[in-house]
Amino acid sequence: MIVLCAHRLFTPRKEILNPLLFIEDGRISAVSSRAQQEIPKNATVIDFTRDLPDVILAPGFVDIHMHGGAGIDVMLASLAELPRLNKFLTTHGVTGYFPTTVAAPLDQTCTALRRLADAIEVAQSDLASRGDDIQALPLGIHLEGPFLSHKRRGVHPPENLLEPTLQVFERLWQAARGHVRMMTIAPELPGAIEVIAEAARRNVCVSIGHSDATLEPVKAAIKASARHATHTFNAMRPLDHREPGILGEVLTSRQLTADIIADGIHVAPEVVKLFLRAKGVARAVLITDATAAAGMPDGTYQLGPIQVEVKDGRCTILGETDGKLAGSVLTMDRAVRNVKQFAGWSLQNSIRAATLNPAAAAGLAHHGQLTPGAEANLVVLSPEGEVRRTIVRGAPS
Ligand SMILES: [Zn+2]
């Protein structure tokens, strides 16, 4: 048994002062305050307050929309390269993530999905994150495309966009061996509602986005069990006060959780604040939408089939001058600190938007919270939200 001691702990629903966190076989067995429980004699005690008196324990961050980092693109990486990305993610507090595709030719997408399914199964086999080699875990695949709106495609290549059909969805599902956990889809496309209902039936978190939808298809999508929205404001029909459209519903619906790229570039800080107010502490989700360029110097990088150029923290398509953003170089720890700064949220609530909320939105029951039965995936933070250590399945980095 391992027992962790800190100054504060966020479950993240609750705050516990002077906490003890008990880990057995890579899972959390109990969480309590020091006053409530004795430390068993045979336990291995790790007291983080020795190095940092006001140290905080929080669940490891869960990033449900991530294309790469540390020079690695999730669609192009080999199985041998992915650990470098997984290691990089832990340095920013991420313990679990959804590798996310972009719209590519179907064969290329299927090849990538097969490889990502391999990576997920390796992580599930429980050996990958033991010992000193701490790595974030790929937990499922997010299909961003090919069922996206031409009008709101962002940088997804138009020639790779497809109308939703059960046949194409089935092909992607088979290539991914059922590891698709999330799908971004434009609900106004012909055939979308049928695909949404089928994906939801397979426990995929269906997220509406890259969409020019008016209110009606959005309501139909929710009725067909869509339950989330992808990078709110970006690649979406803008809000109009008489034609509220997709944004009107996303911002006000209690049935939809929604995510946002809180880098201050994709969405202005004031609008991040508006989003957080609208969705509230329980429904706001932070994503990075990071590309291979995250954690790397300015330069040229690959985003699936797309070449992106990074300059001063902005990712744009190489050679295009219209300034369309092509993913980000955001990291999750930075997003959490930005939410504190942009909206004046507490560290506890900011952390919730990067842990419990994405895990709950994506149906990941054993992630994003420090409660008995959850995987022992944690981040050790300073009071300012700087990452000090990351722990995956009970093994500290
Ligand atoms: Zn993306």
C-alpha cells in the first residue's frame, strides 16, 4: 500500500485539508483527512509537504481532444514513437487522453486508427505505465471528422470531408476495433442524425461541432443522444440574437457539456469567461486541441495530412494567408491557469474542468477524480497550478 500526504486535495468536487490518499494495486482505495485515519505500519508513505509545504493533490488531467505534442502527431506516429508524446504529456499533468484524428483520406485514417487501437490496448495491458517510465495513457479515440461541415471545416481538407453514412462509420469503427470513444460531427449534414444515434448506442460521446447548424438540427441531434460540443465558438456558426443556431443551444442547454480551447488565441479571454459562466462548474470542459508543435520551438509541423506553421504560439496552415488556426500549442496545465486568470475561477473549479468534467462527458468512470475505485492517476501541483509531479496508476514520476 502507498499513502500520499499533501497540504490540500481536490477530489475535485470536494476539498480535503491535510489529506491522506491510499493506493493499492494502482487504484485509489481510500481518501481521507489525516485526522480521520491512521497510516498502517506496512505502508509506503510519500509526503509531498516535505518539499513543498502547501502542495496540492488533484486528479491527473484528461484531454479529450489532442492531436499531438513534442514533435509527434498521433495519426502519423509509430507505436515506438508514441511513448515520447505520452511522457511529454505527463510533464504537463495529463494522465489520460483521446488521440484525435483530423479528416484524412479514409485509408490513411483507417491505418492510423489501427495503430491507435494497438496503443490503447498496450496501455490497457497495465504494463506500460509501471516503474520509472511514467506515461500518459491513451484511453480512446476521438474522431474529428470526416463528417464535418464544408462551411465550418476550419483546416480539415475539403477533399477529405464525407457525408455521414452508417457504412463509413462502421468502417472507422472496425479499423479502431471499437476504441472510438468520441466523435465530432456536424448535425445538419444529410444522414447525420442516423449516425449520431448509432454512435451513441455504441457509447461514443457524440459531440456537435465544425458545424453551420441552425437550431433545428441541433435539437434533433440532442434528441438522438448527442451530448457534447467541440471547441465552442471555433468552427461554429456565430451567435445571432434572432437566429441563435448551434451556439445558442450549446451555451444554454443543460443536456450538453461543451469544451473550449482556453489559450487566449482561439477565443478571447472575455469570451472564455462568458462560456464558463454559461456552462457552469459542472459542464465546462477544457481541451488543448494541441498539435505536434506543442512543447516545440517555432517551425513547421505535420497535423495528420496538413502542414502547419507555428509562429509566436499560433498554428496556421503553411502557406495560407487567411490566418485560419490549425490546432494549438496549448498544454493542459496552462489552460487550467488561464481559466483562473481569465475568469477568476478558483483553482479547484479550474481543475474540475480539466479532470472530472471531461471524464464524465466522455464516459470515463475511473478517471478524472480522486475517489475509491478510480485509477491512481494524479498530479501534484503548487498553489499556482504548476505541475511538480505526475503519478500514473500509482507510480510517481
Ligand atoms: Zn482538433
